[in-house]
Amino acid sequence: MINKTVKDAKAAVADIPSGAMLMMGGFGLSGIPENCISALLDLDINNLTIVSNNAGVDDFGIGLLLKKHMVKKMISSYVGENAEFERQLLQGELEVDLIPQGTLAERVRAGGAGIPAFFTPAGVGTEVAEGKETREFDGKVYLMERALKADFSIIKAWKGDTAGNLIFKGTARNFNPIMAPAGKICIAEVEVLVGVGELDPNEIHCPGIYVQRIFQGKNYEKRIEKRTVSN
């Protein structure tokens, strides 16, 4: 029987080297691989390239990796909630490739699907288009974007089984499912880990064929970036 479980986050990320390209699931602080990020902080590595919608906040999520200067380049669509991210960018300490959010999602999805490039109207006529091929289709100009692939995809799901099949919950079903196939090795941390056959096949969002390592995480904070209430 297939069993892709590893002991914990430390074991899951132990072989990630300096200079690796990582995809990290999550949107804001929703659905981020908290345990794996903590384990990465304990490794003596640097010069990472990270593909993520954003970089968390200063004291949580990917922001902690930035604070420790482990990241050489961010490929993201949003930086607004992270002052250290902004500081490193403006000081020239961090390479940043800012991409329209839909384009980022499609570049990741294309990487996992084996599609090398695609055309999109987003970014035409802006800084995003600099150095990239454009082509006209039916009277409209489109920009060619290359697919994104990574050495490791690090994602978080609500529930998974020992064969790597995953179910995401609520807004945590964001970049996580499309990142799984786009990494040579996909590491999934889950809140609930069950045996093979215990998940309803009709409810599985990510088949286990895309996942190489899985473990049950613990002590999730699930922070909210900004809490807004009304009287």
C-alpha cells in the first residue's frame, strides 16, 4: 500500500538546499504551510526563490523567512502587508517579480499542466510587458507569459490520506491545489491525516499522484491579517 507520510515538517523539508525554488501555497495568511515555514527557519540555507501570492506579514508566514534574509527573490502579486518586504525591495536587497494575480495563478497552473507558455491581455502596455513577446489575436494585443515550475511545492490542506490525496477547506483552497503539480517534489501538511480509503473520492481536490510527502501538522495559529468589525 502506498504510504507517503513523513514524521513531521522537519523531516519533510530536510533536503531543501540553498538556491532552491519553492512554491508556497496560501492567500494572505489563509492556507499557508505554517509548520513547514517554521521548519525552514531552522535550516542553514539561503538564496531561495519563492513563488507565492504574497509574503505574509512581518512576523508570520513567509515574512519570517524574509526577516532572516533567506530569500533572494520573490515572485508574487502583492506586497502590501509586509513592511520588511517593501524595505528590502526598495533597498535593492531582494529581487521581486510582481505579476498580476490571475497571471501568476495561470503561470503556476500551466507549469503543472506541462504548458510552456500562454498569451494573456493582462499587463500589455505596462512594466509587466518589458522584454516579453506580444502578439495580436483578433485585433487585440496579448502578452506571452512563461509557465512557472519549482523544485519544491509546499502546500497546506485540511485533510489528507497517507497516499497524498488532499481536501482543502474554505478559502484555503486558493493557490494550494494548482501548486501541487508544479513542483518536482510536493510537500503537503494537513490538519487531519487518515488512512487510504477513508476519504470520499468525490470530495478529493488534489489527487495523491501529485504529492510526494505528507504529514500531520500541529499548533496552527491561522492568523487573520486584519480584523474589521462594525458596531
